[in-house]
Amino acid sequence: MALYGYRKKNPRRTVFKIFSKKQVSFLLSVMGMILIGNAVVPVLSYQFRYAPKFGRIISPLIYPEGRESLSSIVALAKEEERDYTLISSWFDNSVSRPGDSLSKTAFYQLSIPKLGIDKAKVEIGGENLKQTLVHYNDTAFPGKLGNAVIFGHSVLPQFFNPENYLTIFSTLYRLREGDEILINFDGVDYRYLVEDLFEVSPKDLSVLEQHYSERRLSLITCSPPGTYLRRLVVKARLVD
């Protein structure tokens, strides 16, 4: 009489067998909602928490001209697929770049203590925002009469890194009147105080205008952070 028997081997359990198809679908849906929320929530927070505090704001639905809806703007942005790390892509209007400004200084430094930005490199007449902040050609130099205009790139604020030029201006909207902006230009330190924050459309070139009765500074980035719909402008004045 045989003293042995057979026992059926337990099947190998894989991840997909442990979870049913419905459970997997549910998990994927939750992950998708988290990813979408991670992008949408910061934009909504900016629009409803910060933007109303600006001196001038643009409606999230309509440009000042009142002719373009948000959906049409988004569609236009998708069609153009511009590279916004390049200064030449920042304006909707066809704008030719001014000639090189006359300066022996090619780079200078900018610091914003409130945002943790310390001695960021600014290139005069630069083009690539992946590598530096850019001082727009033919605008006043720091400390001089006129309006010194500096552009910086921004992404969703949760990715802000003050040492990464692709994210460096992502939290610019948190500045308030009286906050300091420090510049070292050609070995001289200049101290600016924020006076105003406001938004303009990508078609508005008035942010580049020069008025030689005062010493001003304009920091410009895209807004809301992570989008290219509008331009946020931080205006500051030089103090002794």
C-alpha cells in the first residue's frame, strides 16, 4: 500500500492577480486625480489667494481687450508650442530685439532675501533663461535713471528652487510692498524696494518703457506660475 500522496502546488500570485481589475482601475484613477490636482491647485491658489492683492489684475477669463477667452488663449498656446525659455518667445506681438547695450559688464547679481534667492546671475542681453536671468537689452542698467527690466522663468511653485534658473521666479508673486531686491552691478550694491505687483497680457509692451525721471526696476515672469497666459510684473524703486 502506497504511503505517499500528491498535493496541488499553490499558483504563483502576481500583483495583478492580488488586485482585481476594478481595484487597479480605481488606483490608477486616484493617481491621475492626484497628478492633476498637483498642477491645478497651485494655479487656483494663486488666482484666488494672491492675484486679488495685486494693484492691477487681469480677469482669468478675458484679456483687457475683451475679445479673447481663456479657452482660445490656451488653444493658441498649444498651437504655437513656443519655447518660453527663450526671451524671443515672450511677446505675442512681433518684436525685434534691440541692439546690444553698451556695457563693459556682461553679468551682474540679483538677490531677493524673502524668496531665498542669493546672488543669482543676470546676463545683459541674454537669450536663454535656462542658464541665467536676463536683463533686457536697451533698458536702463541698475542704479541708473530709467527702468531696468529683468526676465526670469517660472514653473509650478512646488518645484521652486532658488538655484535653478528654470524655477527661480516661481514664487515671485509672494513679494509685497516694501520687500527688498538687492543688486550688485559692476561692484556696486543697489537696494530696491517693491512698490507694486500687477499683471499684463503678453501683448502689452509697456513694461519695457523707459522714463528717465526715476530709477526703477521691473522683474517679469509668466503667470499664473506654471502657465504662459499672462505676465506678472514686480515694480521696485531704488533707495539710498
